[in-house]
Amino acid sequence: MSTPAAINDIGTKFSDQASPRSPIARRRRNTELTLIIMVGLIIGVAYTIAALGTNAEIPPGIVVFVAILLGLLLCAHIAVRLVARGADGTILPLAALLHGVGFVMITRLDDRLAGLQATWSLIGIAVFIATLVIVQRTNDLANRKWLFFVGGAFLLLLPMVPIVGQTFNGARIWVSIGPINFQPGEFAKIALAIFFAAYLAERRELIAAMTWKVGPFRLPEPRYILPVIVAWGFAVVVMVGERDLGSSLLFFTLFVVMMWVATENAGYVVIGAVLFAGAAYFSWSQFGHVQLRVTNWINPWDDPLDGGYQIIQSLYGLADGGLVGTGLGRGNPGQVPEAQNDFIFASIGEEFGLLGATAILMSYVLIVGAGLRTALRTERTFEKLLATGLTTIIGIQAFIIIGGVLKVIPLTGITLPFVSYGGSSLLANYILLALLIRVSDSAARRLNELPDDPTTSERWQAWRLSRRIRRAIKRGEVPSDFVGVVS
């Protein structure tokens, strides 16, 4: 082999590699495209019906609205088709359906907030695409686990900083920097989920060994389990200090589930349940705002004009919705305070009825099922734990807020993923969605459902290496025998 030919091979073996088309990947992407188009049409029809019910006229910009909506969804689909073509084909359409329904309900409630949510939707799709492009190997996340820990801890503490930290509705979870307001905890949960997954994947066997004997009990060695317990305890304590009880419960559940999956020891679930019961009782006995929420949960009619007003109005709205709902634009969702945030599910139940509310619940169940299926399909421990953690965040967060609205559990102020109003929540959830899709695509490649082609950065590095070697040979700095070794 001649020298130019050998060097050329080094630089172009990645970029010119012929990847046979995968029928499985092609079928998944075509299914995703079909579902995306269906979701766009459903949301367009819902938006039109809402306008007819409210103003008795078709909105003049409906064609532009549907075109922009389909354009955003198609951009997200094209990104998945280009850089994650082996991923599950149902995750993105389900999230888009939830997002679209939430946007229609926000439009019903407040035109100004709908305009802001439209802007956040555009940014959310851009962040989704950027995450897919930047994170093309999940190992890159695992290799930076301590960076994610430090970043997550910083984000959790940020609302406690004087001047920038702000308190709204009794919870100090907001940060205001100039005109920018956001909830750093929404992004901290993703960073800590990555840290938990990476650390447990690295030490899972040592933690599961239970080599430390304390009386009749066998426990993991402190030096192996202490870092992850410190991270979890820090997150929960900070969230309690900020009076963000919903996020505290979310972090607690995330930690218990990931420990259970990593060690395959159901004892962690039992211990977690006992600790949760103890922590719940302690919080109820020590914090007045927790007692108030429990009281309003048990019997909101004790204070129907103040503490229990929000819950009572939401229950009336759900009752008015009945089986098929009052119809879009025909209900009174604005009767519930903060309906666009905590109680948007009640608004959906009123105007879409039991059938529409059930469809929302089924969408979350299907997303959780797709996430857990991804975790089962992958063979890498880190990817399995990461998919489990990300899925847990979506599932538990939806359960906490929907359970609070339905009066199954005490109400805690967190958002309904993809549905509630809020830029921080929407951006964080689209980052989470992109990471879950990336893990799903990686699992498909490990199962040889499509070729594991090199990433763009790997192709770029190979091309740079070939140029460096070519220049070195021209200068006589590399022996000619090296060409045969490389080729």
C-alpha cells in the first residue's frame, strides 16, 4: 500500500464507511413520523375547537399555528432520525402530545402565558436537538459524574443565595438574575440522576456485597456507600430547607429506586419505605406548612374559602367534566387558582372529561413503559441505571402532582411534565427526553439492530489525526514502516 493511500484510509475510514440501511431503525423512524403528524393534527384540531368554544369563531392564524407546530415537531424528528435513528419511536410523539395538550389548556387560561409558553416551546425543541447532538456517547456522561454532582449541588443551593434566591408561594426554589427567572432544581434532578447512575454502575458489586457486619446485620462498606448517601441526603435536606416538599419526595424516590435496581436487593425498598414514613411524620410534627397541607388534604371543607379553596374548586371542575367533559372552551378552568401550574390536570379533566384525563394518564404510563423497556434492553449498567432514573423522574413527578389534584396524596407544588406552564420545567424535561432517547438508540446499536457508526466528533478526530500523520511523514518525522502498522 502506498503512503498516500494508507494515510487516506486513516482519515476517511469513518466518514466513508458504508452503513447498510437498518429495516428496524427505518420502521421506527417512519412510525415516529406518522405519530408526529397525527399529534400535530390533533393539537391543531383541539386549538380550533377551544377557540370555537370560547369565541365562536375559527382563529384567523390557525393555518400558521399548525404549520409552526408541525415544523417544530418535524425538526425534532429529523434530529432523531439523523443522530439517534435506532431509538424507540414512541417516546417523542407521546411527549409532543402531552406538550400540545398542555399548550392548548394554557391558551384557554391566559393568552399572555400562552405566548410565553410558545417561546419556551421553541427553546425547548432547540435544547432537545442540541442535547442529542452534543451527547452522542453515554459514556461521556459517566466519565464526568463528579462534575454533574458538583453542578447539581450548586444548582440546589443557588436559591438559598441572598438577593438572587426568591420565595414564591412559600417555597424558595426560584432564582432571579436580571430579567431571567428559573428553577435550578429542575436541572439539578437530571444532574444528580446522572451522578447516581454513574457512581452506582462503578461500585454496584462492592455495595451489593454487604461485607460490613454490624451486629446481626450486614451492610455495605461505608467508603463505598457514603458518597451516594451524602449526595442524596444533601439534596433532600436542601429541598426541605427550601420548603420544596415535592422535589424532596422525588429525590428520595429516585435514590431508593436506583439503589434497588443497582443492587437487586429489595431490602432497600423496605428501608426506604420506613425512612419515608419516619421523615413524613417528622415533617408533619415540626413544620406548620406541612401540617396545613395535610389538614387541607384530609378535609379541605374545613377551610373552604382559603386553604381548601383550590382543592375544592378542582374537585368541582373534575365532577363537572363527567365522562366526556364540558368541551374545549365550554368549561370554567379559571375558577381554580394557579390552574396553569399545579392544577392543570383538573382543567384537562373538566373540559376533556374522564376519557381525556385517562388519555393523559395513559400517555405517562406509555412513556414510563418505553423508558423501562429501554433499561431492560441495554446491557451496560450505567445506561440501565440512567434510563431507570430518568424514567422514575417523569413517572413519580406525574404521580405526585396528579395524586395531589385527585386528593390521593397531600398536594405538593411541582409541575406536571410537559403539560404545566413553566420554562424551567419544559427545558429540563426536553433535556431528560433527549437523554432517554440517546440511551434507547445506544441499546439498539448494542443489540446490532443497526450499525454502530462513529459519531461526528469521532470522525472529526480521525480526520485531524490523518492530517497530522500526513504532515509528519512529509517532514520525515514518521518512519515509512508506520504506514503499514496503521493500515
